[in-house]
Amino acid sequence: MTQQTTARYTWGGDEFLFVEIAEGMSLEANFISNSIANALEARDLAGIVDICPANASLLVRFDPDILPWQELEQVVHVLEDEVRASTNKVLETRIIEIPVWYNDPYTNETGARFREGYHQRPEGNDLDFAAEVNGLADAEEFIKRHHESPWLVSMVGFVAGLPFLFQLVEREKQLEVPKYLSPRTDTPALTVGYGGCFSCVYSVRGAGGYQMFGIAAAPIFDPSQALEDFADFMIFFKPGDIVKFKPVDEAEYRRIRAEVEAGTFRYRQTPIDFHLQTALADPDGYTLSLLEALNGI
Amino acid sequence: MAFDILEAGLSTTVQDQGRIGYYRFGIPQGGSMDQYSATLANRLVGNTAAEAVLECTYIGPKLVTRADAVIAVTGAPVDVFVNGEIRAEYERITLVAGDELKFGVIKGGTKYFIAVHGGIDVPEVLGSRSTYPIGAIGGVEGRALAAGDLVPVGAAIDNGLPALQSIDVVDRPVFSRDVNVRVMLGLYDHHLSAEGLESLLTSEWVLTPVADRMGLRYSGPGVGWKDREQPFGAGQDPSNIVDAGYAVGSIQIPGGTQPIILHRDAVSGGGYAMVATVISADMDLVARCSPGTKTRFVAVTMDQALDARHDYSARAARIWS
């Protein structure tokens, strides 16, 4: 895959600058997008309204009455050059454990309602389909591949607090699953989904086109801010977060739900520095060191 | 002070100037879909432009005021009734405690706005009172109004301006069934074939009934895409991209068939190529269109978009001077 040496700058009307780092998804492109976003945030420029880093691109909303568009483009160009030239490609972030009940009855029931006209394969469930298109033996093997290596939150959005996740494995090991042929009108809240090379966790109930593999046990969007993890903000995930999915059975899922109801649930998480070059050079070894950080809590 | 909601209407929500700055988390800007109409209503009742109003969709609510109130209705043409007597839109209306407000059949557009002196006084969430139903925040319990709701109205405001009895006809918005919407090409327009681009800009697109605060879908001849190898992670259809942030007002054409304009409650990102964006000055115009409206997308430059933005601001500023 060719890595673009400079981003493509284009405009979404008179209020949005769109910066495409690369056409294809890669860890490097995402790292550059997030780094430019952080650097732009740090500049605290008058007229910047919203900075939305995405998988391999960046969307910046600005007020052209305050910040002339030519000036914004110039500033971002300079930041892009700085980010690309920097040898210190380290992201201060955290690793979080997300308990998931894979192959659960909630998503399976919903999946069964959206087969004919929605799904590529009417028989079996979404996990069976995902295993088949990836040449894996069965759903169990797919589930193992999904949770054994950690993921990077490459973007937050679509709806409130929904994380897109990109798995920290070599390109050859990356799982790819087509989206539904036509989007469902219903998806249970906290469904763990999959489309293209991205996993996601649906923060709220609603429409969705990603394949459904399981259900996360604890909320990731909490407008009531009842849980401790939401004391500062109603949205849990930030771009750059590292996620380790932990498979749980029904009993553990119910136990976590009870803790959520009681207001006592806390996510297991710990701060880490994410080193891009190490992650690219030795994905498997680096994955182990990330997991050790989490296991050391 | 409060309104008792006897009937909710089809989809009546609390809206203001929007919840700006949280799009990065997937929370849309929201706000009155037709900002200019909403600002006229606020001007008539003696508010500032920032007060929250009720946005009505096709069928408005039936409500009773618990105290004397000054209200105004603006936006899409509709008959306004106070205790069964017809009253004019775009005029200041005085209600006394116990008066009943209801509406006739909408005669154009889709959205009209009820402002009340003091503003709709639901709690602010992330700096705005606008309703975001998917995230269940803002408005009344994060949802559209329901019968039985008590909608709080804020205390009196002094906006420092002389009272205005009615909006001059020249200052009122027009509700047309045939519109030119100005757009700026860009984002992923280079993925369109030459014929696809020409089709986008020369075809007559017709607004379908699949239109709401999130987006508006148009029927027409469709567009073609250039042949290309899809990059890693983008998905197989030529209309797919690696999921990216969506500009508010951007136009995507899933499968190349029906263009969708994302509006104020847009999803913040996704995997469909955007090929143009409605300029900020024409977002209200799009909000005023009802299904069946013939629409042409007219390409303008950034400078033309900024001139139009300036004209829009100047028009709104005149109302507040």
C-alpha cells in the first residue's frame, strides 16, 4: 500500500476543512490524524469550533468570520509537516478492558430479524458469516481472534460516543467483514459490531450496518453520569484509547450488569505510552507488553 | 410559568442555536433546523436569538398556557388558533392564562416554530437546550414532546430592543417547491466520473419523504463513479470510503443512486463519499423544503459561499437592530 507523503486538503462548504491523510486505513495514518488534531487543539486558535480526528482523515470545523480559511489551511499544513517530521511518535493514552458477552442472545435475536434483504447469508448468524469470509474454522476461532489482540480507538463518532476500533495486528492478520447489504433499523445498545476492517461498540440503540458479534456489559455513554468513570464527561472513549476485549459468560455479564445498576462498576484501565514505531516493527511483541500493563493492575 | 401539552403533534422538539463543539464525540450540533425562522420568532416575543423555541414538524402541538404569555409562530405557513380563533403567523400574539394554542394543516414546508417570551426553559446540556433524541439529551427528557408534558418557560428578559409587532413581508422566508441550493464541490468529488459530476449539477433532484433533522434524501437519475481499486478498509462499493468525519450539509450518494444532504442532527461520520457541501447560508433553505420539492445543486466557489454567508448574517442582523 502506498503511503501518501502529504495529506489532501479540501473543503466541506464554508465551515469545514477536510484533511485526508491517506485513502486507506493504517495505524500510521490514524496516528498522524490524531497528532495533528492534538497539535491544533494545543494551538487554541480563535475561530476553531470543533476538531474531529477520524480513521485516516481529519475534519475541522471553523468560523470563517473569525479565522480566514486560507490561514487555517496554512496552520494545519505547518502542523502536518511537524507531525510527519517528528521522530517522537508516542501517544500518552490508556489501555482499557471491555467485557463482552460474545454470541449473546440479544444480538442474535436482532440479527435473525434482519436476514432476507439485509444480510449476505440468511442461514447462520453474523459470527458464522464472519468466520467463513475470513477462512476461519468456526465462530469460536473468530471470537478468539477478535479478543486476543488489543484495538486502537481510531475515531469516535457516528452517534454519541461510538468508538471505531482498529486492531493492532499485522495487515495479513487483520479481519475484514463486509457490512450488511442494507442497514438494519435496529441494533441493541452496546452491540459489538464489525464492518470493513473496523470494530465498533454501538453506544445507543438504533440503526446500524455493521455485523453483530456480541454485547458489551457496561455502558460507554452515560448522560446521567451516574458511574464514576463518567464523572467528568458523559462519553467514555477518546481517540487513541487502547481496548482489550475480555470475553465473559452469561453469569459474569449478569454480575457486571448488577454492578452497573448499583452504580459501583469501574472499568479496569491503566495509563500507558503508545509507541508507534515499536507497534509497527513488532506488533506481536508490543501487544504482549500492552497486555502486561493491563494485567499488572 | 409553563405550558401544559394536551397533544404533542407529530414531532415537536425544543431547539435553540445548537450544541456546538461536541461533534468530535458524535454529538450533532442540533438546533432549530431553519435558524432564520426561529430567530424571527424570538425577535417578535422580545427574546434574544439564543432562547430556545419549540420546533413543530407538520402537525404542531395543542397546548394551554398556565400564565399570561407573549408568543409568536414563524416558519412554514400554517393556521394558528388561539381558543379557536385564527391568528396570524409572523406577529406578536398575547395569551392570557388558560388560553389554548393549536394549529391547522400545514400549507408548505415542514417546520414551524413557537417562541415564547422568556424562552423554553429546559435545563442546558453541554451548553444547549436542543433535543438530541438518539443520545436522549436536551429538550424535555431528551425526547420529542408527549401529551401530559409540562414545558417550563423562563423568566422575563430585557433584550434592549423596541417591541416588534410583526415581521415585514420582505423579511419573511419563502417556501418554494422549486429551489436552487448552492453547494461547494469537494471532499470526495474526484471519485465521481465526469458524467456523474455533470449529473449531480445539472439534474433536477426531487426531495423524497425520507427527510428529517438528520438528513434529506433526493431521487433523480443517480451518478456514476470512476473505476478504481478500493483502498484497504474502505468497503467494496465505489461510493465507500474509509469511515471519515461528515461535514454538516455534506452530500453523500450511497450506491450512486439517491443523494442525501446531512442536516443539523447529522451522524458525525461514516463510510460514504461526500461529493459536495451545502453552503452555510443555504442550510435554512434546505430545511424549508417539503417532499416533492424540485432541487438543483448549483456549484459556487468559497468566495461566493462567504459572500452569501455575509448576506445571510446581514439579513438576520437587520432584524435585531
